Amino acid sequence: MLCIFIDALNPKYLKYMPFLSEMAKKNLHGGLEVPLGYTSIIASFMTGMHPEKHGIFDLFKLAEKPKLQIQNKYLLSMKNLLQNKRFFYSPLQIPQAKARFFEASMSKAWTQKNCLPCPTLFDILEKNRKSFALIDWPNYFRNRKAAIFFSESSDKVISLIKKSKDFDFIFAHFLDLEAAHSCGTNSRQIIAIAKNLDKKVSQIANLHENVLFFSDHSMDNIKKEFDIISKINELNLKFGKDLIYLVGSTTVEFWFRNNTAKIKVIKLLKTIKGGKIVNVKKFKLPKTSGLLFLANLGTAFHPNFFSKKRFRAMHGWNPKQQKTAYILKNSKKGGKRDARIIDMMPTILKLIGLPKVECDGHSLI
Ligand SMILES: [Zn+2]
């Protein structure tokens, strides 16, 4: 089975993608709901579990103890490689005084053993003696054997898919549409990228009988920016002593060191019209912070800890309002049907002919 992960796919791009639109018409397809968050999404794809079970929410989490970090990204990648930790993210873009409070929420890549506290799709495939390949820049895995590739271009991904075609399961990640962050979702540039990507994936869609096209999130234009950091600064609380916070483009996570800080922040957040405090239980998220604040669709926090650059489009808003899409080419006929990302793992196991496992999702087939 071939699994094509088209990052940042806004379903409206499909009108510029004749090959995928045709494939949707003939096969099972629909809207796709993902969990709130970032790294949480693929973790839920890989386990069929809501984030409250696998414990991942953001790219970064609070470090157990504040620590100094290697500031050179190449040295840091080298150190991770030597330790065979192939989840290559670290909070380098955050100013050092704040960065030392955080660490990457995972250390291993999806195909590595024990990357999450619950079994992944790859663990189940291995247990059932099925072979797998993962092409997820910069990681290229053939079963558990890791290699690195340097170009994130779709041509490189296509060539690695062709090279891996004999594996029972292939997972390949295309990053092209992430460009919408800078150019927006209505730009000529993103339309050209969508058209080009459609041609590219048409080359490999017949390599396997079962092919899943899916995305981890959609992408929507930013309509309003809000400077939440200035508002927090006005509270005169000390970062590290009274509270710690992590400001993303659409979410702010808070950890409180005392009750006064908590009361002040809650009072502030209640006055902000551009967002809401999240009920993490309702969103089936793990309790990784003391409080989570989410921007309303269209509002983005700027400045934030992740990028100095101003973006035109973003993801990570309420997933009920910002859905992506999937298409599943398979031998069983089926029409439109909405799905959740946790349904993908049980669907894949069924298509490969493996027994059901305990998880939160349900097979679409
Ligand atoms: Zn993404």
C-alpha cells in the first residue's frame, strides 16, 4: 500500500489538481478532521489514538529542567544523529533565555522503536512481518534502517517512492504546499505548485492497488494579527519565575509557577476577543500545559516564538472549522465519506489484510 502525505492541503486546491479530482470522483474520499495541534496530528495518524493517549501536542514541550542548548543547528543535528534520535527539531528559533525551558516533544522518528508510548503503525507492520519504507525529509527508512536525504523537492520524494515500490507499505511526505505560509492560499504561486504536484503524484499513483492521499491539515489565510506577547508583558510577571509560556501562531501554552500569575493571565485572556481558552478534555488533548489559549480562525499571534517572518496563511486553528481532505484508492467501491485522522491506521491495517488492533479510530472500509 502507498500512503501519500500531501502537507498543508486545502481542499479548495483540488480544483487545480485534475488527476486527484478524478481520483476522488472514482474512489472513497471526503473531509478529514485532525486533532488540534501540530506534532499531535501525525502521532494520531500513526497510532489511531486521540492525543490524550499518545501524549503529544506541540513540536515542543516543557523541559523537566531548564538547560542550555547547543545553538548551532548542524552540531545539534549531528549530536542527535550520533544518538540515533531522528526527530530533528529543537527550539532553536526561540530566544535562548526562553528556549532553555523547552525541548522537542519527541526524540525519535515515526519509524523508530518506542517513538511514542503506544504502538505505531510501523510497530504493527513489523510484528506482522510486513516491510515498510518511510520518506519523510530528511529521513528515509527502509524498515528500521535509517538514511538521510537532503533535498525536500517533490522530484526527490518521487524518485525515492519508485525506488521503494516493492515494500508492503510506503509512507511518503510532500512538503510543496507548505509554501502557502508565505504566498497565501489564493496566490498564483500556490496554484502553480498544486498543479505541478498533481502531475508529480500521477506518476506514482498506479504503483500500488491501494493508495491513500491525505493531509495533516488545511491552510487558511491570516486575516488579523494579534500581539499577545505585549499583552502578557503588561502583566509584569517574570518569565521562568511566575510563569512560562510558549507562543505559537495560533496557540499559547501557559505553565504557572504561582496562583497570582494564573489569575492575572486568565483575567487577561478573557478580555481578548481574538481567541478562547481551550477545554483540553473536550478536544481529547493531553494535559501538557497549565492552560491552552487558541486563536479564532483567521487570527494569528505575531510576534511568536516560532518565526520572525510574517506569514500570509496558517494552520492549527479549531480543527472542526479547518478540515483537510483524503482520497482512498482501493478495490472496494465507495463514495464520499468524512473521516478523522485516527481512522486511517485501522483502515490501512484492513487494506493490508492485518487483524484489528485496539485504537480510537474505525476502519473506513
Ligand atoms: Zn503540516
